[in-house]
Amino acid sequence: MDGDELPGAQRRVWAAMPAGTRTALAGLSGADLRSLLLSVARDRTATVCPSEVVRRWHEDRFVRPARADPRVLAQVEARMWQLLPADVAGVELSPVVPAGTCSAVAPISQNRIVTTMRASEVLSDPTNALAVEAAVRRRRQSEVHLAAAHRVLRAQDFGSDTSAHFRLFALVSSARDTGSGETQARLLVRHLTYWRSVLAELAPTAAPRLHVTTFDDRVVRERLADTVRPALADHVVPLVDEPERSRGRGYYTGCALRITVLDGSLEIGDGGLTDWTARLSGDAKERCLVSCLATERLVDSISR
């Protein structure tokens, strides 16, 4: 990126540095750059006093505790684990993942991610991390289904009334393409059936809905009509077509999902088909479906 293309704050900082600073830093090895940044962090934290910690605790949206009751969250998530099919493996993810875990496979700016000084980034989406784990496991398994519940942290500002961190319950499935959209249909039925069971049991009075959108994929559209919809017919949680949706195009491939409550007015989950495990494994025949639900939003909708 040229200097003229940098955001204003970055241009200002680089302009204040001695000539050649950016080139010198860019030329450092990863280990040397980490050592440099850690020494700077040590020097800066050496001057922090307790009152500054308390001030940051109040003012920094990254560190403020969530408003959710952890006892209620734990009960809801425990039931969600119980409702999972037995062949779905639970994964306890690390709080950090390799730097680039999101941006390497999806059109996500690294500015939205909290990057650390140790070539890692704070987990911002468990579906990306699970996709990496799924790609690894697919080397020795014919099909992989994974789940994780994790508190994530995102750098973008969602507004003064929202937290920078929140809990997500995520599913990721990866399998070999068998042709004619059959693999995608099978994975969609699996995920949608699970989310339908969660909503029917935990939020039956919150008017839950599942939404589906196809993105320029005729085969997936056909399998939705002749396979997915019949498998999900006649249930208290409806599957609603959302052809007008454009969000997620380019992020998801072929098909996107949404999970809502309160007659569609509150979105609590999202997902779709991706090419992540195909890119991570270097195998274009890999098919991957990801989906997740914000458990704090689910709890909030239940309490209304």
C-alpha cells in the first residue's frame, strides 16, 4: 500500500517518523519485529499507574465486561451442546489464532481484527478458526463436523450501546463434493435442522425464523427446492426465502443463511457456504458450510 492510500491516522504517524523507519521495520524478521514491539510495550506499561487502569476499564470498549448474566448464558449454551448430534466434535478454541486467519480466506480488513505483537490475532470469529481445524482433520477423516462456543473480540465500532466482545456458538462442516449440489444440500439440512431445534426449544415464543438466500448458484438453488425445503417442511420455525439480501455476497459462496427472532426484526445468527476449507487445503473439491448464533442476543430475546 502506498503512503497516499493509508488511512489518515497512519499517514500522520509515518510522517512523524525519521526517514526510512517504515522500510527498516518492514525489513525486520518476524522474531526481531516481535522483540522490538515487546520492548516498546514493556517501556510503555512500566509507566502505567493503577488509576490509569481503572480509567481504561471504564472507557475502553475492548475491556469492559459484558452485561449478560453468565449463569443464564451457561445454561443456554449447555442445552445447545446437548442438542448437537453425536457426530459433531466440540472444540475448545484458543483465545488467539494465527495472524491472517480471517483475511487469508475471506474479504475482511485486518483493521477489523485485534492483532497481537506475536504474529497472532485475537479470535474474532470462531467459524474461521474451526475451518482451519476442519481442513486439518479432513486429511484423516472423510467428513468433519465441528462446534465451538467462544467469546470473540472485534475491532470495528458497533456503537455506544454495543459491546466489542460477545459470545458465539458456531458450527463448521467440511466434506468432499459428490456432485450435483448433493453435499451442499446435506450440510445445509444438517445445520438448519440443528438451529431449528435450538430455536424451537429455547425461543419458541420469540417468533424465530430461518432465512436462506442463494447467490448465483443454479445447482444450490435446485437442491434447496427439491432436497433442503422438503426436509425442513411443516415446522414451528419457518424457512423463509430472502432473495433481496445482498450482504454476504463475495463472503459466502452460493448460499447464505440468517437466523432471526421477533418476526425477523432481530438478527441473532448468520452463515453460509464458503470456499475456506478448499483454499486452506488447496483442494477445489472441498465443500464447507459455516453458521453461528450470538448466544447473548438469544438470551436477550428470550427475556423480552
